Amino acid sequence: MNLKTRSLATLLILLNVLLLSCKDKPQLLEEGRYRGVFTTQNKPIPFNFSVEDDTAGTIKVFLVNGKEKTALDSVQYQRDSVLISIEVYDAILVARIKDDTLKGYFRKNQVARQGIPFLAVRGDTSRFDVKNQSTAALEGKWSVNLINEKNEARYTVGLLQQKGNLVTGTILTTTGDYRYLQGVVDGDSLKLSGFGGSNPSLLVAKLVDDRHLFGDFISPGGKVRLEAVRSDTAKLPDPYSLTYLQKGYDKLSFSFPDLTGKPVSLEDEKYKGKVVVVTIKGTWCPNCVDEAAFLSPWYKKNRERGVEIVGLSFERKDDLNFARERIGKFIKHFDVQYDILFAGLADKAQAGTKLPALNAVLSFPTTIFIDRQGKVRKIHTGFTGPATGEHYQQFIDAFNKDIDQLLNETNGV
């Protein structure tokens, strides 16, 4: 082969390499508002997100649900795909970009299967299509039964806000809330969806008369029937009455490892003579995420008053190495400066056996208030997060009042 032939062959090889690299190189995310649609349980579940360029020139993705705008952790490109990380839930959105369209899937990283498929289009800011501009009046409080395939009913409370066709709201339960739901009323039909990074959800129902809604609540875990009655007096049981100490107990006792493997208990010097808040939680739990968003800044502001917080984290795997990674990312995400211990597998029955002083572990999270003498004074089941509006503020007010009272008791007030 002469020099001219070798040069031509080399040039062709370089061109092929360049073409292959261009083929694998993904199109970049463009700034703007997007409407995505998941498909699960054979149903489309719409969601919205925005892509923005921050002041440092970094592309950020934000999930949008009503008043909530949640920043996702990172945007990376790998071969022909964009990877959008949701670290707090150990999840990821993976998609290929073509022009203004993203096609891909949402996956929890601990799950081997591909995940939930979605398609998203840039420039579409709607949530649901509205075909009928005449609207039913849905604003207010609703008494809601969620009925599973065994015909077992779970009583909940629906909270709806309405402006014209636009509707936002949530569902309150004894263990927490369904976080931010956003959608429309289309004639006599209510359509709400939510996606805050954990799992997509969909509520579809018809207003049968002025007082009754019938429909379904759908998520990747399945479908339940929804039967709702308008009721200004709808309420749940007192969250301070559901979890309590077993007869013969006045204290909570445990010993669980921190992220270094060192056992930690309430008998440690760090907690002696202090008011302590114990939260039974998990990094996978959306209501626990809302609780941490409240507790982390609260602790920084109040720790010097003689109060401590300790989290007992029950995780998807009963494995310290797995928990160390998950809890470590959780701590970093919320800048948590109180102790979070690995307590075991995320199973309510197993959690109950590890905390025998309690009648049961009914909810992640459960919040336990302990006085300076180490005695349990109150236990709050579940967490009403910011999506619940005034209910969230009522919890914060009660939380601060309870802590103030416990601190003042030791000061002779």
C-alpha cells in the first residue's frame, strides 16, 4: 500500500469514528416547559417539568405540581440518552431526545426492570386537555373512601382548591398525605395527577350530583375505587391517639447503628437531660421527605435550646451498606445535622418488634416526643406536609408548642 492509499484509508477510518461518535452523541435538553405522560396500569398519567439555565450556566430540571417546584439533582448525558437523577428517591429519568420530544422511562434504581415509560413534549404547558369549559364546583373538603379489590375501604379526607377549570389538592390519610395533585375539572369530570419524583399517580372521577364523586385512584402499585361525599366536617382520627406506649412502658428503648456501624441509643451522653424527638422514617417515603424538609432547618435553629432529633431509618433492604448509601444521600440532600440510624427493613411489623414499647408502627413517619427525663410524652402518627395547607401549619404550630412546653418544664416554668 503506497502513502497515498494509506492516507486515504486513515481518513476513512477517522470519518467513520467521527460519524459513529456523532450518532451516539445525544441532543441536549432545551430550556422551556414540558408536558410528559407516563403510561402505567394502561392509563396515561400526565406530569409537568421545566428545564432552566441557572446563573452558573448549569441546566436544571424542576418537577412542577401545583404550588410545588422540585429541583432534581443532576442532568447527565450518556451515549444517545439524557439521564436525570432523582437521588432522594434513588430514582432516575432516562430518555432519548429528538427535536422537542423526550422518549424514555422512569425507574427506581433498586428495581431491575426497565421502569415506567413516558413521552414528553417541549412547549406544552397543560396538564390535561379540557373539552368542556363549563365547570362543576368542587372546591372544599370531601369525605373519601378508597376501596381496594378485596372491597376493603380506607377512610381519607380530600382537600380541593379550584380556579375555573384548574384544580389542585391532596388526600389526607392517617399515615400522611398524597402530596401535591394538580389537574382540571372538565364538565362533570375531575382529573388530577401528581409526580414529585417518587411515583406518578392519577385520580379520575365524575361528579354524579352536587355532593358525590365516583372514580379511581391509580398508581404503579395498582388501582383503587374512589367514592367521595362533599363534607365540611370530614376529619381523620386524632394523630396523637393512634400510636401509644404498651402497658408497663414509659420510655422508648433502642440501639441501632449509625452510618459507621457504631451503636447509638437514648442512653448515650448526647441525649441525657435533653428533650428528644425520635422520628421513625425511611428515605424512600415521600411524607418522610416532607418531614425532613421541615425538621432539618428547624433543628439548626433550635438545637442550642437543649433539644435533639434522632431518625430511625427503615430501608428497602436490611443491609447496612445499602442503607449507608441511601441515608448518606438523604443527609446530604437535606443537610441533616442530627443523627440518622439504620434500624432495619422497611416493614411495619418488623419495625414494631424492634420497638416493643409501642403498640405498633402504623406509619412512616411516626414522631415521638421525649422529655428531659427520657419519658415519652406524645406520639404523632404520620405527617401532614405542605400540600395540606392549613393542616401543615397546624402541625408546625403544635410541634413548636409541644417542644416549648417540654423545654420549659425543666426550667421550672
